[in-house]
Amino acid sequence: MNYQVTASDRAWAEGIFEKLHVKLKAECSRLQDGIPYIPHDGRYHDLGANDIYWWTNGFWPGILWQMYHASEDEVYRQYAESVEKRFDAALEGYEGLHHDVGFMWLHTAVADYRLTANKDSRRRGLHAANLLAGRYNPVGQFIRAWNGERTGWIIIDTMMNIPLLYWASKESGDPRFAYIAQSHADTAMNILLRPDGSSNHIAILDPQSGECLETPAGQGFAPGSSWSRGQSWAVYGFALSYHHTRKQVYLDAAKRSAHYVIANFAQNDWLPVVDFRSPAEPLKYDSTAAMISACGFLEIASHIGDHEKPLYTASALRLLRACEQAFADWDIERDGIIGKGTAAYHGGPQDTEVPIIYGDYFFTEAVLRLLGRDFLIW
Ligand code: GLY
């Protein structure tokens, strides 16, 4: 893909790829088939041993498959395959599963199948897609988030899970999965996106009628505020729906979201705050928003004409380079690469301004995209 990357940016990305390879190999040798989330005292622990359902568990194997594809180093493949098998306990257990099954199985089974044509992986991917499709509310026309009493909840994050449904339709030849994905994307566009390009994190709908009842704060500062990772899910999520459907409204929605976040990132020297509409103090960063947006900008750039690309490619590079310079930890003795990730505005110290595995996933994907060495995991 020609993103129109300058020679100097390409040289930067080449250098980062070398550093990623060294650091990720060191992390692999410590973790073995463990599933990391946030390092404590510089060390990852196996979150899979406590919570095989946790929504971020796919990002480490996603990194491993991306690095395997880019380097052909078998160590990455070996550990990615081990994690994929561990996820079978979640498919079997079922009750802990949620709307984030896309994040879990796109980055494991579907990635494996795409790269190796493993038939067991295809079966796992289709199983997960059926679970995601089963969460669809046909009256409200949305995929419900979470479990329990939240029967009418729709969230912007799910835009990143519906590529599992687009994949399942192509793979099985059955259009139902893609119908559900598009129906959900249309509802998200109409209800979650705001006219100024920002997005609500959550909308609570009446599950019997689909009427929008409330838009609470979710992981942002307050109702009506602007959680930067949620805005980034919108950028990348709508760009991916365009990729799979070629419906212009999705590309327009992705661009509108992108223009909104670019204006806000630029306001703070390309180092993202957790919420664009929160008080200036305390200043809290969330680098993961930058990494997700950077991938989203590159996805948009892949669908538009040469004269239009520079805004998106240059913005992706500004984010990646600013956050790498300010927040990266390349010490191979310590786990985690991109620091200052924050799970939620009102979270505790354990998940505020720390390296988080999905920040490293999207950083890796973005760098490999710039070098033309990625594969589309979505
Ligand atoms: N999908 C949950 C989050 O972004 O924190």
C-alpha cells in the first residue's frame, strides 16, 4: 500500500521495526504461552490463568501473528498458536463471553487461518462469529454490549469487532453476518456519532423498541464529553466497515471522526489526553488512542486519492513519532513498550498511564503498515 511515506519517516519505521523485533522476542522468552495485559514492576503476568475471557486477550497473539508475517520467525507463530488453543476454554465456557469476541478471535484463529489455512482455526473463527451475530437485537438493530441487565447497550468499541462478521460472510458465503454488521454500523452512525465528529461511548436503548434513552459517560470524563479512545474506535471502525462494504457513508463517517480527532490531537502536541472534553488538570494521557487513530488514518489513506493522503499519513506519523519519543520503553529487561495508556478516565492507578497490551498491538500494526509488512487482521 502506498501511503506516501517520506524517506525519513520510512527510515524511522525501519529502525522501530528492528527494536520491536528485539524487544518482543525478549518478552516472548519470558512469557512463553502466557497472555499479557499490563506489566507490574516491569513484568507481564499470565492474565489468561485468571480470566480467559478478558477482552484484551487477543492483542498479544495479534502482535505475534503480525510479527510472524513480517519476519517469518517461527517463535512468534508457536506462541500465537498456543494462545489460540487456550481460547478454546472460553468458547466452551461461553458465559463470560461478550461483544469483544472479535478482538479475541480475529487476532487468533482468523489471523492463523488467513496466514496458514488451518481448518481448526477457521472453525473457531466461525464459531466466534456466530456468537457475535447472536448478540444482535433485530428491533433496535444493534449488537448489544456486555452481559447481564445491559440488554439495550450499544457502544462505539463494537465497530472494531464487526469485521469478524464481514469475514464470516466472505468465508461461509452466507450474507447474514454482513447484514448484521452493516445494520449495527448504521445504528452506531445514527445514534453514537455526533454531528461535530465526536462520538458517545455508550447509548442505552430501549431493547424492546430501539428508542435511545440515555448516553452515559462510559470510560470518558462525563456524559457529553469526548473519550479519546472511543473517538479512535470510531475512526478505525468506520474505515474498516468501508473497507469491507465500500459504502461511502462509512468512509465519510471515518473521515469526519478523523478530522475531529486530528484537531484535538494537534491541540496537545500529538500526545493524546484521555478525554478531549475534560478539565486541564489533572492532565491524564492515553497513548492507546493515538495508536488506534494512527491505524485508522492509514486505513483511510489506503482508500483515497494521492492528493488527499498526506493529511492522514502525516497525522498518523505525528502521533506515532510523538508518542514513541515521549512514552516508549525500549529496555528489553522490562515488559511493555508504549507507556501512558489509560483504561478509563476515572480508573485507578493500576490502569492509568501504564503500558497496555493493545497500545503495543496498534503501534506494531501501524509501523508494519508504514513498511508494507502488515496483513489486515480485521
Ligand atoms: N473496548 C474497551 C476499551 O476500549 O476500553
